[in-house]
Amino acid sequence: MGFLAVVNAYAMRSCLNVAITEMVVQQKGESVKVDPHACPTLDLSLGNRTTNPDNEFDWDEKTQGYILSAFYWGYVVTHLPGGLIAERFGGKQVLGLGILGTALLTLLTPMAARAGSQWVIAVRVLEGLGEGTTFPALNALLAQWVPPMERGKMGSLVFAGNQIGTVLSQTLTGILIRGGDWEIVFYLFGGCGALWYIIWCLTCYSDPASHPYVTQSEKDYLQEQLGCLKRKENLPPIPWKSMVLSLPLWALIIGQIGHDWALFTISTDGPKYMKSVMKFNSAQNGILISLPFLVMWFTALGTGWLCDYLLQRGYLKITAQRKIFTTIASAGPALGMLAASYAGCDRVAVSVLMTVGFAFMGFFYSSLKVNTLDLSPNYAGTLMAFVNGVGAISGIITPNLIGYLAPNSTLLEWRMVFWISFVVIMATNIIYIIFASAKVQPWNDPLSKNRKEIIGLYSTSNGK
């Protein structure tokens, strides 16, 4: 159900990324720079195609950038409150209500679009507020349910739901909007999100102690591995100062920024690149832009098992594994995007390079993504709020930056976009390699730390 929560979350947030390529129609007479490197169109019917005027929106590239980034304006706001509430009261309803709210707003998106671009922006901001609680709440739940040596495969399974959500969303959206009925994609994915919430309420619980169907053998195992079956409801105040001064935490945040920069560049604006530069039609666009995410999903699951195998056999220490896998997850997409921009109009080469490059991003989910659980199981929700929330700022920057850097969607403009992405991704990864750690931090249990300090002082004063 955690996996399906992420599937629904990403399907609802990303269906607009493909749909907008058919919702927006360039007005005749608009000044557009001619691209000398323009690729020939594959869809010969585009020149004579007529569409329902009700489905045409006069949104320029900058307006589209605002619309596509608006989700992340709200997304970054609710991360921290979501993590704090999930730790105090349990992650079940924090996660559930966030997905439900996003589902209802997704259903309202067609109405908002026809009311004006400012209404779409408002709806997307509210959707972001709803989904901002998703990963902090999931992290708080995983901290209560998943033993340390199983975090690689279980974390990969749950968090890699974003690839399946993206694949389903972009593939189905590309196929469905070919008929001109772009509204149906919002009704479909909004309805799925609401259905998920009903099943979630009936089947899932915040911790093993509150679950009525957990067997005694399972409880014994979890007790042995996690030390408790019930979340700590009386956690001491969050050690904000220690967190802010923690180099491993800042390394994790900076690494997340690099990952999100690559992810949002392709998932949010990739459909525009494939349509405007490579000249794929909407159905081809949806399928081809989803291929990297489908391959990434298989990689994520495979590397999750590989991670746990290497750790259990003692071939790698946890910190080394996190750094090595994160580096692979950074270098692959960065090189794939850059190489694709030099493949010109060779559509097969571009698709293969993008797909292979992003396949390596699957290494991220059993490394950097579960690193918050390593640093502080007690404050896993809060840490995820920090890490994912700050990283999501990339989702605000990249669509707007692309809107300014590629106003005419030419090949050379996009090549500059990919060069900037390459530099950001590799620079953030270097910082992660230097300062990251997988050790539980002393501020994970402030009371225990204080008790040790008091005992040490007492022993010293007594000459022991």
C-alpha cells in the first residue's frame, strides 16, 4: 500500500506534464525563433490538425513554467509539518489524507484550466500541499515496520513507486489525449487516488502494536530487530540545533537536490523536449518519456536486493554502499541527458541514451533515499521532511529555468539546459561523497546522550 501510495502520488502530479503539450496551442503570428537544427516532424497530420477551441490555452513558455513548478511551491511547505505530525500521531492518516486531498484537486483540474491559468496554478499549489506529507509520513511508517537489514529492498520497493506512477501517468496520458479528451486523464488518476484512500483506511496501521492482524512470530521478530513495536509517543523535543549542525544531514540534503534536479528536468519538462525538439507526437511522447522510468523501476528493485545482499554478506559497509550506489545514480542520468543532447535528431539514439542513463538512477532508492533511516530512526519523518522538502526546491527552479533558457525550445537551448543539469548533479554528488554517513547520529536519542554525559561526569567526580 505504501508502494501504491507513491504510484498514485506521482501519477496525479505528473499527468499534467504530458497533457499540457496538447492543452496548449501556439497562437498564429506569435514570434518564434527558427531553429536551424530543428528535427523533421514524425506526425504529418499535425500541420492540418484541428482541435476543439475549448481545449486550447494561450499559455506561453513562461506561463507553462509557472504552472509546472506551482506544485512544488506547496510541496515544500508541508514536508516539515507532515513529518512532525507523523512522528507524534502516526503516519497512517497523515499519508492518507494527503493523497485524498490531492485526488480531489486532480478531479477539479479541468475546471480550473478553463477558468484560467491562475486557477490551475492555485490548484497545483494546493496539490503540492497535499502531497508534501507523502514521503515524511512514509518514512515514519517504514521506521516502525522495516528492520535495518531489509531497508534496501523494502525502501526501494516503496519509494520506486514513483517510476511506476510516472510510467502509468505519462503512457496513459499520451494515449488518451490523442483523441482530444485531455480531461479524462485527470478524472482517471484522481479517481484512483480516492479509491486507494478507502483501501488504505481499511488495511493499514501506523505501527505493529496497533495492527490487529500481526502474528506473534512477526511481533517477536520486529521486537528483536527494531527494539519496540510501538512508536515513541513521548519523544524529547527535536534537537534542531544538532540537526542544523550535522554535516552528514547536510550532505544528504545536497545529494537530494542533485537527484531531484535530474528527476524533475526529465519528468516535468522531458515531454516538452520530446515534443518540441524531437517532434514526437503525444502518444509516442508519453511512451518514450516513460521508458526511462520503467527501466529505472526494475533497476531500483534489483539494486535493493543487491544492497541487502552485499551488507548481509559483509562485502560492503553501509556508509560505503550508500556513497557508491548514490554516485552511480548521479553519473548515469547526468551523462545520459548530456549525451542525448549531442545525438541530434537521431530519435533512436536519444531514446536509448535517456533510457540507459536514467536506468542507473535506480541505485538511488537503496542508498541516498533510505539514508535518513540510518541517521535517525526516531526522527525519520522530520529528516525526510528536511531532505525531500529542500530537494523539491529543484522542482520549483528547473521548470522556470527551462522556460527562460529555452523559450523557443530549440536543440541548442536544451543542450545548455542539460549542461547545467550535468554540473549541478555531479557537484552535489561530490559533496555527498565527502560528508555523508550511514551511522546513527548522537542526536537521534538526546535523552540517552544526556544520561551518558551525566554518568560520565558522575564517574569522573568520584574518581571512577
